[in-house]
Amino acid sequence: MLPCKLCGQRKKLIKAHIIPKQFYRRIMHGTPNLLKFEVDNVVNRSITQSGVHQNDLLCSDCDNQIGRYDDYAYEVLTRQIDEKKLHSFGRGLYVYEIGEIRVEIFRLFLVSLVWRAGIARDQMFQLIKLGSYEERLKQILLGKKSELLDSITAVIILFRPPKYPDIMWSPFCSKMDGINIATFYLPPWKIWLKLDRRPFRDPFDKFALTIGKPVYATVQDFWSKGEFSLLCDFHKRSRIAAGLE
């Protein structure tokens, strides 16, 4: 038997999802399958019923523990949006009131999410490079470095682009104002997860998860420049691979 990537014990390993399957199911809209695209010089298209998983990551005990964090995150990041909870932030900007949440549990979800993505082999997660954070995040999940959990925070974005709102784009690591972050798309939400001891810069520090304070998500109803470039590149590569250009 192979060792579990989390607890290290040699046990029977199970099919473990990288991104919780609940988040895939909500974008299926009643269809039995999802299409997964990998676009390079050719288009590789595959069908999945429950998202991307891997069979040699976790034992059932560790997967069940992480599953509790996943279930809570699914309750927080709801599919249904209550328009009454949208509030003007001035200058045409809006925020969405998520309200009081158990920040410690949600942080553990974030830790488990990015840790799973960082050790996954699937091409969807190739842009998540954790470096020394991989071991730190693992120790947090094992309860051995709980003090590190205080440095984990995120900004939640209600992502409502004008087209293609239900695409689950590949997550990636980048810098925002010099701060290392990992970006995840969990329609209709986007998460900026900080992988840095330095705080978010203004104004995003005002929206970072904080224990004892209600959570507000920023609202993004457009494609950022980088996201629009990614969308255009995907479209162009798809046409080239299909022999249309």
C-alpha cells in the first residue's frame, strides 16, 4: 500500500477530489456530465461526472476530515445569490454580504484546497506552485502548526462576468501588489488566497477574512484584463487546434 500524502500512514487510498465535487455539480445544471478541455497545439476533450480526482492522495480518514471543511465551504459559498444582500460601495462598486461565518473552519478549507491543488498531477492544477508552503499547509492540516493558520486569509469575490459565468478555470499562483496569492474559480465565486505573511494592501485588506467580523465579498461583473486575454487565447487555440485558422 502507498502512504497517504497527509497522514503518511500506509492505508488503502481512495478517489479524492482536488476541488470538492459539490462545486462541479452546481455548474452541471442537470446534465449528466461536464466537459473538460485542455488546449495546447491540440484540443484534448474529456468527460467527467464529478470533477477532477486522484486515486493515490488520501486515505478515507483524511479525506473524511477534509470533507467536513469542504461541506462547510459549500454552505458559505452558496449557489443562490440573494440580491438584497448586494450593497453599494460607492463609485459604482458593490459588495455582497456573506455575513458571520466560522472563519477558522473556512480557513482550513482554503488550506486543504490549495494543498490538494499543489500536489495534484492533473494538468488543471499545473499553475499552483507552493514551494515551501506545501509542507507548511500540510502541517496546518495535521494540527501541528496551528499558529500558522492565523496567517492564512483570503478575499472572496462574487464573480458575475457578462458571459460564460460557469467556467471553472484552472487555478493559478500570481502576485498582486507584490503579495503572493493563489486564485481559484468556484462559480459563482472567485477566491484570492494569500500565501504570504504580509497583509493584503488597501483596499483589499478591508475584505480579508477576519475572525469576529462579518464577511463581505467584492463584486466583479467584468473580465479582468488577464482573464479576458485568457479567454481570447483559449478561443484562438481552440480554433487553431480544430483547423479553423
